[in-house]
Amino acid sequence: MKKLIPLILIISLLLTSCQLISNEIIVSEAETYSEAATEDHTKYYSYTFPQTETVSVTQEDITVMNIITGVASTVAATLTSTKPVKITAKATQANKTTVKRTEKTTLKPTAATTKTATKPVTTVKTSTTKATTKIQTTTAPVVSNELRGIWISCYDHISAAGKTREEYKAATDKMFKNIKDCGLNTAFIHLRAFSDAFYKSDIYPYSSYIAGTEGASLPFDPFAVMLESASAYGISVHGWINPFRVSTKKDATLLSSKNPAKAIVDSGNADGEICILSNGIYYNPSCPSNHERIIDGVREIISKYDIDGIHIDDYFYPSTDSSIDKKQYSQYKSDGGTLSLSDWRRNSVNAFVASLYSAIKAVDSSLIFSISPAAQLDKNFNEYYAECELWLSRTGYADLIIPQLYFGFEHETLDFNSLLKKWSSLSRASGVKLACGIAAYKCAAKDNYAGSGSAEWQNNTDILARQLKAIRNNKNYSGFVVFSYQDLSRTACKTEIRNLKNTITGKN
């Protein structure tokens, strides 16, 4: 036995050395999921976000990183376990609200890892790490593997002000029962509509829509309750944020003292981080400090709650006015930058989207990051500075794109069928999915901008049902999302929703 002790010690030291070497392979968040870090991003928009507290690396991830970094294969051979190798800071998972949902719809991509490059690169993949997306359904649909979603906006939220936890739970149970009864399986829930929160946050104040007054306190966490209800009815949950929007009002004095935007304004806003415009208040999309603040908020959400994804919509640049980021652009030009203002702005938005994607994946690679841009590609590109075609065609930006095709079949200039085909025809990277946003809010209403088709939604009660059929007939779409929850029970929309439900379940 005494003779074995030195041998055991030697083996232990060798294994420890191998483990240390393998841990060094784990790259920082700024180096992972960075196919989106193009030459323009790294040269003209250089910013490194703080390293995430939790990184999970599987055996497959290590194999891929060994290929990239040139690490000897003998090191990887010492790690034969198929269990994830985790490097975890205590604070990241300690306070996570876990609600087990055994019946949920999830898009589960397996993201391959690449190192930062100074030019566009192709994600390194092997047969075992190829990006894939799988949707698991919660009911017995006519079409399998179909995302059937609903947006629960800030205007749809049930206020928790003055309610006990039990009263609020009864209301959210009713909400998710209604969602399931309509044949839907996924909820995109507003968690930050402005610079606020619909969950218990250490960064943002409670929203007035959930707490009655911005910054008011609540005796329980309303989102934790919503997750319990979603779990009971088998509904998958994605947290939805509006990244840059602070308020629809331009009076900053109305903001809560707990609001990060108010603190910036009160301190003088010397760096122009806050934009106060005629249509409201916004975080300046060109400021890396704002990107970091927003991403920190997302990290907070995915650290605390067991959700299936993070979702953002079309609120990027609030204006084309050149004054809103004049200081930042002038500094960029002084530093030798050559991009036009429009290209520079698109580059800023791309850098934000890529960094948010990277931050989410660094915490949990199974989480879905989705974006719902406006229907008009030219408007996204020229007014919001959102390069949607890039996000679809390259990995490292989003897992799922859901354009808001909120138009009828008879719209004079933006008819639904044309838009559906246009988005479907765009180049799409493997693993990036496409779904379709449809507008229940237009049911029974006049469409003032549809020209000769302005009365279409008033004269028909099967538009959504026909749109679903068109979506299902196009193999490039993975499903649909309805805007928004309140319209599921709106009296004027009753027949339209019944026809949609019958189409979902195969009765039509």
C-alpha cells in the first residue's frame, strides 16, 4: 500500500494539471459566440463587456475549442465524462426561481463556440455540435413542431397592486388557461417595457403597469407567480424586453427615483446617454454603457428565473435625427472612423445584438434569443438601423426572427402574402428560425393606412385563420405569434379568435 501512495499522488497531479489546462480553454464571454464580431465591430465599435459569472462547457464544447485553439487532443482525452463541466460563481444560480415545466414548447439550439476574429468567420462545427432547433409541443396540434405564441404586453399585464399573492395567482391561472384553451403553447411576456421591471429587480423599479406606480413595492414577485401558472398549463415562457425605451413621456421628472435613466438625467447627462425627444425618453443606442446596463438586466432575469428565452422587439434607434448621438459619432470620426452616420448606427445596433446574444449563451446556451422586427425591411434598415437580413443570414445574432406582419390580405402597399414571401425568401443561416407575427389587435377595426383595403378587418372574421394557413403552407416558417393577449377575449374579436382556434386544432 505504501508503494502505491507515490503513484496515486503522481496520477492525481497529472489529472489536476489536465483539468487546469482544460479550464484555460474556456474563453471569456467577449471571445465566445462572436461570429457577429466582424472587422467593423472590432475596429470601429470596440467594447468588452464584463465576464459572465457562469459558463457551462460540455465535452463537445471542449472538443470544438481544442480544434480552434490547437490544444493537444490528449488533454481532451482525459475528460471522458459526458456531463457538463461547470465553472460557477455562487451568486449566479443561488437565487434562481426554478419552476419545473414538464410540458413546454422550447426552441433549443446547440450553439457552437468560436473565438473572436478581426474578420467575418464561419462557426466551427462538428457533427455533434451542429446548431439545431427543436420545438416540443404542449398539445396535440395539426402540425407538429409548431411555435404557437402570444405576446403578453405591458398593457395586457394584470396589475398586482393591492392584490394578495393568492388573488394574483387566481388571475394568472385564468390567463394561462385561456392561452392553452386557444391552442397556444408559448408566451412572450413583457418583463421590461420601459426602464422598469415586471419582476423583482435590483436594477430597475417596478413598472407602474404592475405595481400601480413606478417604483412602488409589492409583497410578492409577480413574475414568479406567472411562471407557476404557466407551468400548471404547460406554457413555455420567454422574457420580453424593450431595450432602449425609457418612457413615452418626455418629462424625466415623472420617472421614479429608482430608475437608472433618472439618475443619469439628474447627474447632468454629460455623455448624452439619455435622449429626450418629442415622442419620449430613450437610452442612446450608440453608448456602450447603455448596452452594458441593458445586458446586466437580462443577466439578472436569466439568473433568477427558469425561462426558455429572451425576446426583444423593434425599438432600436428612436429617431433619424443626427443630433441624438452627435457626441459619440463625432468622437468616432475624430478617432479615424470612416463609416457614414447610418452605417455607424447600424454597426452600433449590430454590436448590441451580438453582445446580448453572447451574454445569454454564456449563461445558458439552451436559451432562445429572439427578435421581432417591423415588417418593412427598408424601414428597419433606414429608420431603426436594424440590419435584419444580416441577423437572419449569420449566426451569432439571434436564434429566431419573428417579423411583425400586421397587415391584411387587401392592404394596398403591404399585403400579408407579399410580406410573408419576402421574408421567406431571405437568406437564412442554418439554425436561425423564422416565425410570423400576426395582428389580433386589428380584428373588427378600420385599418386607416390600408387604402382600398381599410375595411378588410371589419368585413371579415377569418383573416387570422387564413394567415395561419398561409404560414403553415410556407416551409420556411416554424410557427406564429399573436399580438396581443387582451384580444383573445375581446368581444369584437370573438369570432375571429374562434376561427383561428379551429384552424389551430384542425376543425377548419
